Amino acid sequence: MIKQVMINLLVNAVKYSPKDNEIRISASVKKQKCCVIVKNNVNLESNPINISLPSVYDSVGFGLEIVQTILHAHDSELKTEKSKMDFTAKFELPLSQ
């Protein structure tokens, strides 16, 4: 199911990024959790999407709603941040004991 989370986050990043722009994916381990970040450049002035939870469902469609549902099943949640030129989606998953 986490594979579907990554697919949906990357599809949205590609969809809202200008052509030939960079999408950055990073992962790290902090306090027994895997932290995953997907960040892309987006020109919100020419593409005025309103990406913030919980209104993310209205703005981007079902892709991020599915992500949030899957992450809730894993005791996690999607957190988003946006600036004028960047959109960041991140989540943490507990590591197996």
C-alpha cells in the first residue's frame, strides 16, 4: 500500500510541476520512524491550486485522499506545506520492531 502512496504523490508532483522541473524525494530515519518527503516546484500564480489539508481533496482530487486513507491505516498522516514556488508532501511511518 505504501507503493500506492508514493505513486500518487509522484503523479501529483509531475502533474503540477512545470515541464523539465525537478522533483525531489528524500527519506531519513528519525526516532524509529521513516520520514519521506516529496517536494516539487510549482508556479502557484499560473496554476492557482489550493493545496492544504483538509481542502486538499477538493483541490487535487482523489489521489491525495487515497494517500491520506492509506497512511491513516498505518498510524500516520500526510502533511503538506506550500510556498509561492514549492509544494512539499511528507509523512512518517513507524519502523518495525
